[in-house]
Amino acid sequence: MTECFMCKGNLENKLTTFMVDLGSCIVIVKNVPSQVCSQCGEVSYSAEVAERLEQIVNSLKNSATEIAVISYKQAA
């Protein structure tokens, strides 16, 4: 993907932070490989990265903590 699906701007490979609020826990994943639009800032992920984020979030759903912060590369 080289073009933003929102505005047709150019996508750049960057590391971003992904956050999701599960209600009982907020999960923050740092240093996520992403494509970011240089024009509008829209962030997108490859299918492989999106699948990995889903695995990380699912593994922390029943966490005993209210906030979980993890690095993408260190997530097991």
C-alpha cells in the first residue's frame, strides 16, 4: 500500500502507538510498525501487524491490571 485510502496521500513507514480500551483494562502497545499518511495522518497496519495486535490484546483481556503497556517487539 503506497497511497492513503482516506485522502490518497503518500504513506510512510513509521513506528506508532496503538491503544485500546477494553473497559476493565486499557492496553497500550508501543513501537508498532505502521503506515502513516504524510497528508492526513491516518494510520494503517499490514494484515500481519493487525493480527499480531489482536493476539496481544486478547492475551491481556483478563489482565489483573487496569493499564497494560507493552512493546510490540517484546510481546510474546
